[in-house]
Amino acid sequence: MSFTRRMATLAAVVVIPLGIAATSFALTDSPESPKVPAKVELESGSPTPTPTPTPSDEVVSRPPVTDDPASDDDDDDRGTGTDTDDDGPGDDG
């Protein structure tokens, strides 16, 4: 590879991203600063809000504990050794 090809490659690697960045910068609009009103008036007839209890003040009872198989979600049954089917190589059960 000759010296001029190396210089052309180096120039392309540097100039192309700089050209893209410069074009992007030139095409962007500069946003105007937001206009803030001089005076803000609130509605005078609004009712005062009633305080709501914070989550730490609420007492929630626990759900009942049952061993009913109808409500079992089967997520905790893995690895119990009840898998007797041979599913092929790599069967863990």
C-alpha cells in the first residue's frame, strides 16, 4: 500500500465523521428560551385537598395460606424429583 493511499484513507476516516457532525450542527435549529408568565394566578374557589393516608399508614391483611393444588401455579415444582419421563439426552429429572 503506497503512502498516498494511507493518507487518503486516514483523511477519509477523519474528514467524513467531521463533515457529518458539521452538517448536523449547521442544520439544527436553536430553540428559543421558554416564555415564563410574569404572574401566575391560582383559582381562588378551589377546595382544599383532604389528606390521604400514606402507604405506611395502611394495614393490609395477609392472604390465607392454602395447600390447595387447584391454586398452585406450578412455578415452585421444579427439581422435586417427580419427573419420571425420559425426555432424551440432558434430561435433569
